[in-house]
Amino acid sequence: MKHLPKHLRPRWRYLVVGLEAWPDADISRGPFQREVWYAAQNLLGDPGSADADLTVVRFRFEEGTGAAVVRARHGEVERGRAALACVDAVDGHPVGMRVRGVSGTIRAGEESYLGDAGGFGDESTVELANDGATGTGRRRRDGAVDVSTPSGYVGATDRDTSRPGRSDPADDAASDDN
Amino acid sequence: MTATHPGPYEAAYAHPDGDATAARLAQTARRYGYDGLVIRTREADVDAGALRERYDVDVVPAVEVVAGEPSSASGAVGNFRPDFPLVLVRGGTDALNRFAVEQDRIDVLAAPLSGEGGFNHVLAKAAATHGTRVEFDLGSALRESGGQRVRALKGLRKLREIVGYYDAPYVVSARPTSHLELRSPRELVAVGSQLGFEEAWLRAGLAEWGRLAARNRRRRSAEFISPGVRVDRCEEDDR
């Protein structure tokens, strides 16, 4: 079909979304898009969901961290933001999400808000300082550590964890000074 | 942010009640734009000073008393009041809700509409008199679905009408149990707006945690005698 004349084409805004999940979560674009639509439909209803027209146009997720660019109609950004906030799990994996920024073009959004790649730096057995549970800890670049304990994952930071027999949290903290 | 206009605070559950440690919650809260974080879990053993220095977030150790009936809640409140700047009581039954709003020493009635609990004009008036903040739980709007969510939203609306009419004090929280359940203040405001809340009203509710914490810290300091009376240094002229 012939393209619409420019003044009749919908105007879009692009919400750049930061995503986070436990290390074992494997999240792909299709299920994420489905959850976004569900969330929009449940919160805004069919008419509101159609108005906001939330479409995932860019998606990247690996090793517990990801980002997406979600398109929303101009003037529907706040409703889109509300719907996105209600996405609490994808394929049964709990996800944390936050709108990092909104921009008028995909490229501007990517350049301004898609900086850090995330991913895990190293993996080792760590001990949680608070209750002494040990497990495999996967450390992210920003100092966050996801510890796999018998009762499930615990989100910690390198301040909370120590490697048994090697160091205590105070030693880990000291390395932050330089 | 100045002391009189604190920024948004969130009140979360830390490990072992939740799935993230206080430090991880503080780190995420800072990234999401919160000025402060209340830790509802007594067992979390929070080193607020260290976390504040490291993540630049005002971490407030608190206790959320979960009890079956007012008499046991009363004992717990008495035990924890001296040690924590914030004391919350989780509602859930009519008796507990009533008990919480009629006590000056309780700061927040948490989740008043959870379980069997109800809320009415009598409780709102008592909350206004005794200064107990009534919590608006946006968590069910974020994480529940279907009939449970509809019931929760219905409850929020009713609570808003009653609390608004009597001008009772309130706080707003999403009650996150991990860093993944945290949502930024802007997201909470966007969701709240869809539920019929006003933006300024929501932001005031998020900031109220910080105001409460600051007030209680002042009261716990050695200079405080009673409201309006405090020990001050001598003015130079008096010497």
C-alpha cells in the first residue's frame, strides 16, 4: 500500500527500558513483547492498549541484564510507562525494569540511554555475610552479586559476600577506595 | 533535596524476608532515583551509615510488626520502639487496623486492606488524631492480575476516598521484596495516575517516609525533650 503522507503518519516516542533478572533467566524478544501487551491490556484496557500501541522495536538480553526500546504513540508515553512498570515477569522469570529515558528517534534513544552492556564479571563460590549461606555468586560489573542459595537466588552486593577462607567483606570493600 | 522537602523513599523487604540484601536494594534504589530506602525487615541487620556512604541513599532501618492480634503487636511495638526510627504494624484484620491507628507510638499502618482488614471513617479520624500513616500499597497493582488485582484496586480507591476526606496522613509504597520488584518513582507515579491518584499526592506519599524518619531521628536524639522543647546550646549573649 502507498505510504501515508507525512502529516498523517503517527508520531512515535521511544522508551528505552533497562531490564534485569536472575542469572538463569533466558528472556527473548517474543515473550517480552507478549508480556508488554498483556500488561498494557490489563492496565489500560483494549482501547488504551490500542492507543498506546506498545511495540518492542529493539531487544537485547544476556546474562541477567538487558535493554529494550519500546515504541509508543506520541502523547501516550506516561500510559506506556505505567504499563511497562506492570511487567513483573517474563516466561515466569521475575524481571526488574525501569524506563531509562524517552526520545523521539530510535537512534537517539540508543545513543543516549543504551550505554552499559551489563553481563557478569566473574563467578565464584561466595558466602553471604548475613546468614552464612554459601552458594555460587555471579558478580556483575557494578558490584552486584547474585548468589544462588539452596532457597533460591539472593540479590546481594560484594559488600555482603565473602569467599570462604579467602577474604571477608571488609577486604572487598577496601578495593573500592582506589 | 533539603530537609524540609525530602525526595522519594521506598520501603522494601530485605533478605531473609525478601530476595535481596539491604545493600543490593540500596544500590538499585539509588539508580532508580530514590533518596531513601526503608528496610522493613528487622532481621536484615542494616548498617545504615555504611550503606549511606557507599550508595548515597538514606537507609532507614525499620521493623514491620506482623502479629495475629493487637495484644501481641503491642508487646512487639514496645520492644522495638526504642531501637528503630520507624515502627510499622501490618494490618490485615479489623482489630489490628484499629489498634495501629489508635497508637501514637506506631508510625505506619502497613497494608491495611490485606487479608480480612477493612478501613472506615472511624479509623481515618483516629489515624489523623494519632498521626499513624496509612499505607497505600501499589504492589498489588504492579504484580497481581485478574480478580485479585481488581479487588486490590477497588480497595485502593476506597481508601483514597476515606483518607482524603479526613485528611489522614499516608505513605505510598510498592512493598517490593527484591531489587527486581523495585520500580522507580516515576513509574509508580505513572501507574498511580492510571488508578486515579494525583501525581503530587503520590509524590508526597513517597516522600512522607523520609519526613517520618527525619522526625523520629530528631526525637531520638539526646537534645529532644518533648515536641517543641529541646536542649539547645546557649546563645553567646547569655554567657
